[in-house]
Amino acid sequence: MANAPSIRSLLGRRGLILLAVAVTGVILTAILRTTGANDVAVFGVAAVTLAGLAALVGEGTDQLGHRFGPTTTGILQSALGNLPELFISLFALRQGLVVLVQTALIGSILGNSLLVLGLAFFAGGLKNGRQVFAAGPVRTISVILLLAVAALAIPTIATSPGGFDEGHAIEFSAFVSVVLLVIFAASIPYSLSGGKGASAELPSDGPAWPLRLSLGLLVGSAAGAAVVSDWFVEALRPAMATLGVSEAFVGLVVVAIAGNAVENLAGVQAALRNRTDLAISLIQNSSLQVAIALTPILVLASLFISPVPMTLVLAPTLLAAVALAAILGALIVFDGESTWLEGLMLLGLYLIIAASVWYGPRVTI
């Protein structure tokens, strides 16, 4: 025991920084709330704290991969990686912020498919030049993501004026959600029995963590994310009113990045190391998990906790944006190569979509 590595050495520099950001953020957010500080300050600090907690969850699941292998780790990432966004969405639904939750879910898909993948291609391309990856597995993920986006688009089309299911958006959305969850549940034993895993393991730069440390960090991060998410949503509406921004913009950009995209910057790190296969797997599978797992869970949960049930009926701009992102992403990866220019294109489309909801109705209180 005398030679056992300390927690500080096990966590490493990155882990210690993330832990410090998360702990400091939780304490600072609590102090700001109890002292009656400006809601914008509480909102901003809570957002940074949630990003740090999301990154800690990612660190913990990566470490579990050393014990259970990349396939099981992929399932854990699916269950745990979206915890901050799940908590934010549940608390927001309880307050009736349906538009914010809808746009946050679409923002997560766009954030991964355009922002994070674009950053990975751009940074990796500038450092390593043209990058090559195995096109087969990536094509499969892209096709599944296209099918998932199509499933999300059908409720909007079917319930539109003159559609077969006009006036039944809630019922049809619930039906589609159940189908998507069945598909997601079926994919788990398929992966465990030897199918393509949903994730891959990042190489470790330091010693493997003890199981107790990994589990403790995950439990602590999840608990912290639950508490801070409640504070974040509590300050959300007054902060939006003070800043004069729309609910759609906050959901599409701020909430999506704070709750989900920061964790997937591991994909950008993989691209910088010229491990493009790993980078695309991490990023694209995260979009897929939001589409076929997190979104239907929240639709069904809203039937019980929200004053206004959430449906899968999307605004035309959001539907077009997520469809174009899935199509463009598939076209870019189908040749098995990526360049910094393709990354810049993805980033440009993300900025255009974000700007398209900037001028939406401002929140008032």
C-alpha cells in the first residue's frame, strides 16, 4: 500500500483541472444563489460547471473501459454521458420550457454532427494533413443516423395540416418514441454479442484508476449534475429575459453545448492524434444516442411531468437543419477521407443554423 499511487497522480493534470472546475463551480453557484446574485451570473457559472461535470463523466467512463472493454464502455457512455443534459431537460420540462428542450436535443445532434466533428476535421487536418479512416463502419453509423433523423421527421410531416395524423401529435410522438426505444434496447445485446460497438477506447496517458475511484467519480459527478441542473434551469428564464435572447437560441446552442458537446471534445483530441476512426466513432455515435434514446425518453417523461407534453413535431427550420446536417455528414465521410476544409464547412453550417434562431421571440418574465 505504501507504493500505491496517490489520487492526485492517478487523476493526472487533466483530471485535476476538471475536478477543480466542477467542485469550484458547484460551490460558487451555491454561493451566488444564496446571496441573491444576478441570475445571469448564476446561469453562466452553472453552465461552465455543467460542462466540467460532463467532462468528468467522460473521464470516468473512459477509465471503466480499461476493465470492461470498449463495447461495454460504449453502453456506459450512452447511459451516463448524457446525464447532465437529461437532468437539465427534466427540470426544464417541469417548468414547461418545451421549446428549449426540443431545441436543446436538436442542438445536441447538430453540436456533435457539425460543431464537434467540424472541429475534429479542422484541427486534425491542420495538424496532420489529409486524414484517412475506414469508410465501412463510418458509413454504417451515418446511414443509421439518417434513418434516426427520418424517424424524427415523420411526426412533423404526418401531423401537419392535411396530414393523416393531424391533431394527434402527442399520441403519434409517443408511439414513435416507444419504437425508437425498442430499437435502442435491441442494439445493446447486439453490441455485447459482437456487433459494432458504439464507442472505442481512448488510450490512457497515465495509470488506470481503481474501480472505486472511477465509480465514485461517476456517482459524484451525476449527483452534482442533478443539483446544478436544477439551479441552472431555475436561473434560465430570468437570465434569458435579461440578456434578451430567445428560448430557441439558448436551447440550440447554450444548453446543448453545456450538457453534451464538451464531453465529446475527446473526439477532437483523437483527431489531433491522427486517430480519425476513433474520433468519428465517438462523435457520430453520440448524435445517434441522443436521437434514438434521450429524445424518446424525454417525450414520454413529459407526459407525466410537464404542464405541456413535448412532441416530436419540430419547427421547419429545426427539421431542415437536422436533416441537412445528417445528409452533409454522410456525404463528407463516405469517401473515407477528411480535410481541414471539410471541417471548416461543417463549422460554417453550424454557425448559420445557430444564427437562424438568434432573432426568434425573446423571453419575457
